[in-house]
Amino acid sequence: MTKRTTEDDDADERLAEAQARIEALEAAAADAEARAATALEQLIADGEARSDLEARLAEATAAREAAEGELARSRSEAGEARSKLAEAAVRYREAKLAAAPEIPHELVPAAESLIEIDEAFEAARRVAAQLRERIEDERQSARVPVGAPSRRPADLSALSASEKIRLGLQQLSER
């Protein structure tokens, strides 16, 4: 019986070791199963997040395309507005010059801004006024008052002797 007892003890020890291994494997399997479940949940969450991100990306792409379309439309409208403004500026310049014929057209350059046209027009008006004043001053300085006696006696050197005598007698009789 001693032999059996030793064999029984060995078998009990092996059985206990096998039982411990089984329990360890069961624990490892349960842990692996829990990790697999967590990984599956994470994978599902990641898939949902990816789907959400793809939907947001599609929305953002559509919004970007709409914004690009709006930008192109705005640029087109801005170009049309610029050309209309340039045409209006030309008409405005012509109307201002037509209303003031004394201002030479060359003094008011074409511009796209109404403010620039007004500034150039006022500068041209000042130049025209200064020129008008200078011309009037020159005219005033060169003008001799009507009916005013001459300050110098008439040049008689071109008259003949008989004409000089006749003129002298006439002046004597007038006195």
C-alpha cells in the first residue's frame, strides 16, 4: 500500500497541478474574452466614430463647395460692379466737364473714383481761375482808358513842312 499511497499522492499532486493550470487557463481565457469584448466594443465605437467623421467630412466638403460657388459668384458680381463703377465714373467726369466749359478736359484725368474726379476737377477749377486772373491782370495793365489824353506829344517827324505849319496854325486857333 505504500506504493499506492505514493502513487496516489503523486496523482493527487498532478491532479492539483492540473486543476491549478485549468483554473489559470480559465482565468486567462476569461481575461482574453474580456479584452476581446472590450476590443470589439472599441472597434464598434471606432467604426461609429469613423462613420460620423465621414458624414462630417461629406458635410464639410459640401459646405466648402457651396462656399467656393458663392465666392465665385461674389467675384463675378464684384467684377460687374467695378465695370459699372468705371462707366459711372466716366459719365460723371463728362457731366462735370460739360457743366463747366471753362475747364479744359485735359486738366481732369479719367479716374475710377468719384472722389479722385472731384479732387482733379477742383484743382482744374483753381488753375482755370488763376489763369483767368492773370489774363485779366495783363489786359488791365495793357489797357489805356478811353478818352484819356496821351502823355506824349504826337510824333510830327513824318509830316512835311507845310503840314507842320498848317497843324501849328490849327492848334493856335483852337486855343
